[in-house]
Amino acid sequence: MLRQAGVSTEVRAEMSGHSIETAMKYDRPKTMEKERAAEALDEMATN
């Protein structure tokens, strides 16, 4: 939820008491999030 809200990996790692590497391991983007990111890139490229 924090990632979806735009909170940085560094902040999420610190809040959970994990290293950045561990936070990234357990906090992978979901397919829907990657699709939204691709759509955002498409929109930026066409504007």
C-alpha cells in the first residue's frame, strides 16, 4: 500500500526495520502497477 501511495523504498524499508534490499525483495510491483506505469509512459510520449 505504501508503494502504491508513492512512498519511496528507503522510507518503506526504514519503517519496516529492513534493509532496502530486503524491502525490495518482498515488495515487488504487481502486474497492474506495471501496466499503469507503461500507460503513463505512453501518455507522456504522446503529449
